[in-house]
Amino acid sequence: MTGGYDSSLTPSFTPEFIGSAIYYGLLPAFTIVLASVTSQILSARNMMVSTMAEDYVVTARAKGLRPARVFGSYAMRNALLPSVTGFAISLGFIVNGSVVTESVFSYPGVGYTLIQAVENDDYPLMQALFLIITLAVLGANFVADLVYGVIDPRTRQGK
């Protein structure tokens, strides 16, 4: 070959390639998700404990409602609101790919590509990556707003 395009270097979407991508991407993805989900679970638990002590939950229990109904309809909806917002914000970090995790695993993701762009002073690539990260965060916040309408009836637009 004399300096042209080598098509043998391009991956084709065969079952072997897809299986390999899943196999080698599983541990880095698990690491990124585990690092972000643990704080969300802890904050959700703390919100649930404080919500269960609110006056409207105590009143619902005093009215004789079933504990499952009090938990699901009263406490859970209000306790989930901050968790949904926190998850939407952390989703941007998940899409970013945690630069450190991708460096440790030598996995070519967005974070690893961003490091390479910074090292090579590739400003157009950095701008494109920041645009992708920004769009991912905006999309996650949009989905969180849609979920808010399902969880909290006060946010629905009534006509």
C-alpha cells in the first residue's frame, strides 16, 4: 500500500466486533456508573428519611392509609425530586466518560479523546467534544424535566 486509505483498519459491525466492544467496555462502564450511582443512592435515602418525618406524611398515616400507599404516593414522589435532578447532572459526567477511568483502562472514549486533544493542542476537536458533552447534559436535563411532570403533579401545566 502506498499511502492511501487502508480499509482493513476500519471495524465492521460483525457479531465478533460488537461482542468485543461490549466485553472490553463493560468494566470501564461499570466503574463510571458505580462511582456516580452510589452518591445518588445515599442522597435518595437521606431525602426519604427526612420526607417520612414531614407533617403531610404523618397526617396520611394518622388518617389510616396503608403504609405502602403512604410510602409510594406521598413520601416517594417528593423524595425523588432532588434525586432526579442530581442524576440528570451526573449523567453529563457519565457521558464525559470520567477522564481518569478511561485513562486507567486505556479505553478510547470521550474523556480519553479529550486528553489527547489537550495534549496535541487540537482546539477544533476540543470544541466538538465540549459540544457533545454540553448536548448530553442538556438532553439529560430535558428528560429530567419530563420525568418531573410524571412524578410531581404540581409541575404539570393544567388547563
